[in-house]
Amino acid sequence: MIVFDHVSKVYPNGTVGLDDVNLTIQDGEFVAIIGRSGAGKSTLLRAVNRMHRITSGTLTVNGTDVSTLSGKVLRQFRRGIGMVFQSFNLVTRTTVIKNVLSACVPDMPFWRVLLGA
């Protein structure tokens, strides 16, 4: 479950990305986020995996307060979230499956990565 409780995001230049958002997304629920350019869609999604730090409010994912995560714990948390970016951030010289599986590489022993085992 993802819960936004009075979440706001104000950028350093004063631009408001999110303004007092209250939203609960249940496990298994399918949600579409639509809106015009600059409405805060990407900010909302990036807040979930803490690519954008919220300014106020509470954001929890499966009971975990996202704002408290850092370092290794944050990296492990992000591995559990699937996200395709607007610019994709994919390696164009490889297959889709290899792009997806590359997220597992940090958890594999170095020798397995080298040998492709």
C-alpha cells in the first residue's frame, strides 16, 4: 500500500510540485496518473522511491516511511520498486530482459556477474 498523507514538495526555487496530497493506493490496485505538463505527475512518482525528497507530510510504502530511508537501506528499498522513466534510462545496445535483469547485478557476487552465471 502507498499512502500520501498531506504530502507537499516545494523546490528550492519556490515552485510547488505537490500541494497537500492525500492519496491511498491499495495493494493490487491499478492507478493511472494523468494531467497536463507541470501538474506534478513525475514529482508524485519520484517521491515514492525518494528520488525527490518531500517537503512536508508523510509518505509510506508498505508501512515504511520513505523519508527516513538513506544509504544502503534506500538502495534496497528502490530495488523493490519497478519504474520506467520518461527518458527510459535503458541500455540501447542490449535486450529488454537484460535491461530488467541488470537491476539484480548489485546483489550478485562479482564472479557471477563476470561469468554471466
